[in-house]
Amino acid sequence: MNDRRVVITGIGAFSPLGMNADEMWEGLVAGRCGIDTIKAFDPVGFTCKIAGEVGEYNIRKHVPKYHRKATKLMSRDIELSVIAANEAVADAGLVTKATDPDNVTIDPARFAINIGAGLISCDLVELSPSVAASITDGNFDIGKWGTAGLEALTPLWLLKYLPNMLACHVGIIHDIQGPSNSITCGESGAYLAIGEAAQIIDRGSADVALAGGCEAKVNPIVMIRQCLLKRVTSASNDDPKTACRPFDADAKGSVFGEGAGMVVLETLDGALDRGAEIYAEVTGFGGSNSLNAAYEHLEPDGKGVRIAIEQALAEAGIEPGDLDLVIPCGSGIPQDDAAEATAIADALGSAVESIPVWPIKSMTSHTGAAAGAIEVIAAVMAMQKGTIPAAINCENKADGCKLNIISESVNKPVRYVLCCGYSFGGQTAALVLKNFEGQVNG
Amino acid sequence: MAERVVITGLGLVCPMGHDVETVWQGMLTGKDGFATTTIFDASTFPSKFGAEVKDYDISRHTKNPGLHAYANRGSSFVVGAGAEACRQARIDVETDSPGDGIDRRRMGIYLGAGEGSVDNDVFFDALAKAWDNDKQEMDWSVWADVAFGGMHPLKELEQEPNLPAGHLALLTGARGHTRSCLTACAASTQAVGEAVMIIRRGQAAVMLAGGAHSMIHPLGVTGFNRLTALSTRNDSPHTASRPFSASRDGFVLGEGAAIVVLVSLASAKKRGVEILAEIIGFGSSSDAFRVTDMHDEARGAVQAINAALADAQVTYKDIDYISTHGTSTGENDSIETLAIKTVFGDHAKKVPASSAKSMFGHLIGATGCAELITCVLAIRDNILPPTKNLHDADPELDLDYVPNEPRKAKVDIAMSESFGFGGQNNVLIIKRYD
């Protein structure tokens, strides 16, 4: 069994708080909220009309010439992943086929990719002409669809919507020929992808990996699903900045959004050899299930989250009191926040009262499969800066919540961070990251 | 020393039956799973037939069908396959106090599972009503009205690809490491492979691994038909899937769920459970070539096969049988043959390599694990399942594809290959356990 230490040497984040990780960090420090009225489509008729959307971009500028024709096969999820991946690769100082094909610094066969991806919803406007060609007496006619409707769709239509296509495009751009996986565990996908990628490196199946998560949730299908499941707040359409209130007594639901977060993972030895700046070490990884007959919510005691946290702490070989920061899922859905808070409190024991807890979805929105990666990147930056910014929108903690939600920013060394999350539908995840500064032998 | 990983349970719901033995006996007696599509009206589609799971009744597999009432087809099938696999592996299901001696925190799940169908009636109705074709514009308020009126919250949730794993967790009470991946047609091979790694690492003692998927719905068939990936041999569904033949014209879309129970050798011995085979090798790679095509020199497939052989610490000469990806598409069967020849060299023609998809179709995310199960049975019974419908050999494809009839042969080590759209290549190697 290999026992290779795995470190993070590059980060890339494309979020409602900015085009890159630095802009996101500035937003988090300033307590800025990236949530606003939906622009992607007219949300009239939707109970929740707000979301976290990323700024404008021109995808062709982010894609090397040899892959530019393929931009027409990119759904928005794929585009966001390409942009964040480029940033992470550049930030790590890696030279790939995309950046300089003559001076590539990495063996493509030893390069892995692992992306947490969501269910990519079809573009309804793209489908509609086909539907329009399939109407009989004002109603949809499957018989016509099978001929005229189907033929009106572009031949490669399906390829835009396969969740593995994020890794496929990013992999072609950067020439990644090692193991490629696409974790489709909803909102916990990015944590699981990063955890698995670290283990792929640890076991020797690759030396470097791009890992993270990406999802573009701001489209009518995903948004109506959140509305129907009553996960979203409909109380703050006129006041988007205060809408998402994790662990707050006035929380009314989550606010969803879009984004992408990618990190570069590699062996400690490899990073030291090439003189890379090392941000953090991945030291603990846990995963479990929430078992709840009403599986659209966490089980009330959050046991599946607790087990994941306990596994991650045990693998990291630390006690709860060693943690300097917890970044929870904190969706802003009152009953799920209550369950998660219970899980964290049960896992951390008496240490829960003192460890700062920093929920960030109040600012970034809930970016689904991207959320875990964005939170890992926030953790890495907190370590780098020695700062834990203040949470927003949690003025009065919900009844029974024992978490120490951080209300004032603190400057202090951040050595160990716990990040945790859960999907709607069951899977839970937790990661422990360790600040690397001066810890070669640590 | 890493834990050795063995298989102690098999479960299969597929177009040829709802349990492993029925499917296997069918494969050995010339049966297949192909018929005219009935799930929706496909009578005007380019492909009007498929490989559907027929007459499946979830209440025969669970005491608690209400818990799975809104399950999509894949999730529903995984309950049946999971229950069967657990029964064989002597794992208690649907109980708060299992008596099987397995700590639920040490029991995880890893599926290669697919999304569920959209709720077709309301989905298309909303578009039909809200789209103004003259203006080429959507009236979102009309769309929202129809959608809010017709969509059911849980039916929407059930479209998410992580739900089959959720249903399997509810069935078994698994609380260990759980993941679900969707690397297209290679997903459940990848899931089993990564699950093996979780046990080797010591992070779980038991993993329920496999896949579940159904894309037999209007948008799924539309997508594959537009890609011209499906056979359109509508006049002869039973002979449409003809991997490695000169006249192959695409795969036949199937659906199903396949589960293997993986356990550490130590745990299997401790519990005294029958060991069906050992998983000795896993290799994974990606093509990084084109969105639409496999690497033209089979680079990624070769890398995955070599990685699996290296992981298993065997050479190509040790492989007694290959369960191919064998989709019956022009490209896959040629590139896969090239990959085998590249790795096996002159020895390639001596290794029987057949395609189960000639009988049960292409189960997409679930297919890799279903085929792995046939490898376990080939070892158990020393019989090679055939490639059906192989009457006109492609002159370029000259391996021993075990044409048309099953064959008795000693099988100790078998390899199962899966290659997914987008270039993910995954290969598993299993071995007789003695």
C-alpha cells in the first residue's frame, strides 16, 4: 500500500463572488453577497426569483485553439469547469498542452481528473423548436417528435448533457490521460471527488490530479425543482442579499446558484521537487449516508454527516479540539441546518463551543456540486491569509444550534480545517485539510 | 499489505430476467432481451425497439415498497439487484438490528448510476404551451404555470443520478463510504474498481458496488438516435445487436441494475461466506482525444488494460477470457479489437473475447457490472457466454469472439472491459478463489 502525502498546490474558483479565487476571497472578506435577481431567464411565476450567478464570460477566450470548435458542445456546466480548471492549473504553475505544448511539465498518463458534477439540465430553449415541430391539436405528439422533432435537434445534442463531459473537455484541453471520474453525488460531489482524487494519488495511480466540482443550477428546470421541494426561500425576492441565512433563526430556505471550483492535488514529494507553493495537505476524508424515509431532507440527528466527520477526523489523526475552523454545508434550509448542526455538535463534543464555524453559502449561494470545492478553496485561502472572515446573515442563531458561528473576522493561524457537506438524497462527506506552512515533517 | 477483495454476492435485474441465474441460463440457451419498445411510443423513432426490463415488480424484492414509491426505473431495479446480492452474501436488509455481524459503518456503497427520466408528459406539455414559435421565445410565466401545476416534487428529485445509491442505502442501512459516479458506459466498472480500492485501503469491510440506469425514455433514445449510436434494424430486434460482425449498425439500448457485494478477504473468512471470485486488478484511464470519438489508436484503452494487468500482477498470457465492451457499434468494436491486439500481441487470437451486449443489450451505466457478473459465472461454471448474431465476420476483426454458441473452457482469470462516451476506460480483472 502506498502511503504518499497529498497536497493542494493550485486553486481555481469561478463563483458568484468573482471570476477567480482571489476575487472570491475579497468578496468573502468583505461579506459581499453574490445573490441577486435571476438574469438567466425571466423568473416570473417562480416562488424564488433569486440566485447566485457568475459574471459574463466568453468561453472561446478560455479554450485553446485546438479545442475551440468543441465549445459548441459545451453546456454551461462544462464552460464553468473549463474556466476554473485553467485557473487551478496556472496557479499551480503546471505547464500543460494548453499552456505551452512544447514545455509540458507533467506526464499526461500520470495526470488524473475527478469532478463532482450535477445533473445537467437540458436547455429548454434549444429543445423548443423540436417541440414546436411535434404538435397536434395544440398538444405534444410523441409520434411527430420521433421524426420531425428529433431531426430538428443537433446531432451531438446528447453529448452536452452527460455529466462526465466536464472531465472530458477539461481532460482534452490539458491532455489528462490518467484516471477520469465524475462523481454525481449532488451537493456532496466535489468533496467526494477531491477525496477520491487524493486517494488515487496516494495509491500511486496518478501523481497529479485536477479535482473539484462544477454545476450551473440557474436554469428553469433546476430552479423549479428547488421550488417544488420547498428548499428555497421565497421570502426574500426583494432583498436578495439577506435571503440565505444558514443557522439563523429567521432562515426560510436556501438560495441556489452556479459556480466551479477546481484544485490541483499532487504528491508532497512531487510538489517539493518542482518547488511548488504548497497550500494545504488533504489529511482526512470521510463519507457516509443519511438514512431518512423523507430522503429529500437530512435525517433529524444528522447521523450520516456525523459519521463522515468522525471518519475524516480519525483518518487525519486529530481530535476535534485540534480544529481551527469548520466550514459546514449550511444550506439555509432550517430543518437541514438543524440536523447538520446537531451532527457537527455530536461529532465535535465539547470542542464545538469554541471552534469557529463559517458558513459561506449566505454569500456564494448553494452552488450544488461545486459547493464543496468552493468551500475547500475558501478553507485554503483562510489558511494562506491567516484570517477567518465573518459569517453574514446569522444575527440570531436558530434555537438549539450550538455552533460558534463566527460573527467577527479573526486573524490567527489556521492549521486544521474541517469541511463537510451532504446531498439531497443521501450521500454525506467530510474533508480535513491541514495548513502546510513549515510542516514538511508534520 | 492491502486487503484482498473478494465477491460474495451477485444481483442482477436486466432485460433477460430479474435474477442472476435466470439471466445466465438465458445467455447459455440462446435467449436475448430485445423487443419492441413499450415504455413509451417509439413507433416513429429511428429505433423502435430496445432491451427493456419486463414485468418488474419492486414489491417482490422489498417489504417496504412505499419507501421507493417515486423511484425512477434505475433506482427501482437497484432495490431488486441489491436485495438479491445481499441475500447471497448473507447481509440482512430492511432491518434496524441486522444479525449478520457487519458493522454498518464499515459497509459502503459505490454505484455507477444514471439519471432518471424527466416527467415526460408535463415536461413536453410545458414546452408546447410556453414556446412561441413565431417569436422563437419562451413565455416563462406560462412554462412555470404548467410546470408548477404538473410536476411532482419527489418525481423531480428522483431524476438526480445519486438517488439509486440513496435507495440502496435505505434498503441496507449502509453507513460507510458512499459514492456514485457517472462516467457514461464505463460507470459501473469504475464504481466497482474504486470500491475495491476503498476496501484495500481499509476504509470499509464491505462495499455494495455496481450500477443502475435506464435511458429508455424519449430524450434518451432521441440523444442516442441523433448520435446514430443505436441499431435501427427494426425488422429484426433479435439479431440487431451483433458485435464484431461486418454488418453491425449500433447498439441496442437496454436498462437494468447490477450489484456485487465486495468484502475484504478477512471479513469473508471471518463470516464464513462463500467466496465467488477475487478481484485482483483495476485499471482506469482517459483518452483525452475527442469529445465524439475513441482514441484512433486505442491509446486510452490500452493504458487501462495494462494498468489492470499491472495492478493484478499478472500478464496478458494469464487471461483466460475477456468480457468485451463489445457494443456492436462500428467504432467501438474496431478500436477495442485493436486495443486487445496491441496488448496481447500474437497471443490475442488465442484469448476468447465475447460480448454480453449481444444478448442483454447495452445497460449504459449498469452495463459494466452486469458484464462483470457474467465473468464470475464463467469462472464458476467454466463456460464462456457467446457473442450472439455473429454470422458475418468483419474481416478486420479476427479475434475469437466465441461466436453464437457458449463454449466449455477452463476459466480461472477473466477480464472485463468498459469504455465510455467521452473517453473513460475502465478494466477489471477477477480470479477464481481457491
